[in-house]
Amino acid sequence: MGANNMMNGVADAHRAKSPVLFLTGCVHRWQIGKGAIQELNTEEIFKPITKYSKTVLEEVEVMQELELAVRTALTVPMGPVHLSIPIDIQLADLPIEIPAFEIPVYQPEPETTEMLMKACKVIEASHKGLILVGKGGRGKTKRIKELSEHLNWPIITTPEGKGVVSIDFPLNLGNYGFASTDSSSEYVNNPDVDCLVILGSSLGESSTNNFSKSLTKNKKVIHIDWDKKELGKVFETDVKICADLTVVLPYLISNIRPAIEGSFLRKSINQSVDNVNTGVSLKEFMEHLPEYMPEDTYYMADMGEFMNFSFKYLEIPEGGDFEMNLNYAAMGSAVGGAIGVQVAYPHRNVAVFAGDGDFFMNGMEILTAAEYQMPIVFFIINNAMLGFVEHGHRFLFERVVEDFRQKRISIAGMMDACNIKTMVIDDNHDITKIPDFLKERKGPVVIEIITDGSEPAPNGDRLKALQKHN
């Protein structure tokens, strides 16, 4: 049943604090509890991963429950809500007026001003600082950059905060967490850094380099998030501010002395690494791809070892963006999710990175994109193996299973049979052909990337963390 199929999506919306309304069906009211086909108590199943979950059992309650659910979803901290509606109510004629609705007005916590004043004092007393930007920074790019320039403090972004600040911004050191850039790791571990300001991150495993204590070691920590439950949950925090960044950022900029004149000199984001594999180097591919894609490209990464290459080496230019659903590692989420992004941004270029495993699980969503002539670019990395699984087992158990590898299937051939325009890249020089390939596309295209999976992925810290017993 559909409700079961979207569990990962609901859970990820809950972690991401996305205000999504989920509507599911239910058997006839008179059938409830009698073992009807597909009967499932979705109200209780969804409760742990939504802000509100309810089965509507009376016709007169439909509109008021809908209004309550939407209001709850949009109340800070935002999050998903769920209503289950029996089929006999769905078929009923409801002569009910749609209730008037106003978006809830955000109200800061009473102690917010006091905590903001304390944060200003801590920042002004600091010698050298760092700003960590999470997914909660989306939509606040301009103010975040203003704060960074005002303090002359560099920025690092979490994997889900990637794209909030473009690589063109000279104070951006790139990704931190899973597959950290060399410059972000170096700065985090710089003993002279004595203050960390966290903007809109729940500080989960992927955002903290596996809960690495080096992120906060010997630093004053200021954590700002609109969900009080996130504050102090992972690390000891000196200043906890429960507030929306749209309120906090202007206050900090206005009430902290600007940095003394001088510019921050950013070193190379990443050091050079020798290639040891055959076929395409995903490192080189990610590094050079933005040169051949439209600047406004909205990149999406699916689940697989390849995503670490995108975290570390893909540089998002001004006007571009990046997003993924990392929390529950739902394979194929970006393949289908790209359709939603294209609907939301019909005039932008959308591109997806997915592995062959992602494609085999949910690749037929590409046909949905074709049906609606959505010009999404699907980069399918075909290494004919479960890369994360094989390399993880080799690292942890010093052995692998033959079934981790498979006979290579031509994904381009499969898509050709579906009348989808395709291209195969088996050498990094072929990347230069992408602009011509993308000309005059009227629907989705598939670019199959052939690699042997032997290129060392920047996921060593993740594998080492699996050995920890804490």
C-alpha cells in the first residue's frame, strides 16, 4: 500500500523539518478492525515521524482537521503531518465551507534576546572563529554571507547544507562531515580556532564527521536552531539560541563589531590525488562537471559510494544548488525526487547523480519524467558493484562476497529501448561532449558513467566510525 512505500520519505521530512502534508486512504469505516484488504493503522505508524497524525472518522471533521494539520506543519519548528481518510468519507458529499487560513506568525522564545546578547559577547571575545551551516540555512544565503564577511570568519557546510553558499564565495571552505574537503578539515583542527557558530544543523552523524569531538574541542560553541530539541543534544554548548535564522542573522550583524580590516586567504579546497582506477575518475568528473553544465543547475545526489565524491569535489557555482536525503539512505530517492524539484523549479536545470543500484531499484521514474517531458539529466554511475558494501566489508571484515559484484548491464541500452536519449562516458575526456549532447533536449536524458569502482572514495572516516563502540 502507498503509505508503506512512503515511510522513508515521511521520516526524512521529519528529520529535515519540512512542512509536508501526507494524505492516505483508509478502508470503509464499517470495515475497520475486521481484516479488510490493505487495512493498516497508518495513524499510529506515522505518529513517531510526524508532528500530527490522525484518522478522520467524521465527515464534519474533514475541513477542521485539514486546517489543523496544515497549521501544525507550518508552525515553527515545521514538519510533516498526516491525515488518513476512510474511502466512504472520500466519496461523501461534504457541504462544508473551506475554513479561512492564515500562515502562523513566528514568535521567538522569550529568552532569545538575552541569548543573542550573550552570543555577541562570546563572538567579540573570540580570536578566530568558524561558521558551520546546515540545511536550516537554505533561503538565508545572503545574510549568512554577510555575517561571514562581517566577522571575517570562514564557512563550512554540512552535506545537506551544501549549496547554501556557493564555491565562488571566498570564505567558503566547502563540505564538512561525510567526505570533508581538505580545507574544512584543516580549519576545524586548527588549534587557533576558538569559537564555532552553528547555523541550522541538528549535528547528526553525517554533519559532524561521525560526531567527531574535534569539531568543538577547545572552542566556545554557539548553536542556533529553531527547534529547541536540537540544542545541546550532541555537543556541550555555551550558548543555545532557539530562534529562526531570519531573526538571528540581522541581529548578530547589527550588534557585533565588524572584523578589523584584512582578508581571509583561502587555500586550495582539496589537495591533488593520483588516479589508480580505469575508466572514469569520479573525483575528476565531479571537479570538472560544473564547467560543462549550466550555472543554475540544481544537483541532486542519490545513495551510494559516489555521493562522497560529490560532497568533497563537486563545487556549486553561484546560482546553482545541491540537495540530497541522507538521513535514511533511501536508495532511488533522488531519481524520483528530481521530478518534484523540476516541478518546483520548471525553468531551472536539474541533474541527478545515481548509482546502478539506485537505477535498478527506482530507475523507471525516468519514464515519468519522459511522460511529462521534463528535461532532467540523470548521471548514472555504473560500476557493476555495490561499492559501499564491498569496500566497507573489505575494511571491516577483511573479506568480501562475490555477490557484491554483478555482470555489467548497459543502462544506456535499457534507456535506448525506452526512447530516452542517452550518452556513455567511459573516459574523463568525454565530459567535454556534454554541452552538445544537452542541446535541444525535450525530455530527460541519461548519461551512463562507466567506472570499475576501484577509485578510493573519500569515505574512510565513515568506515572507521563503524568500528567505534563508544
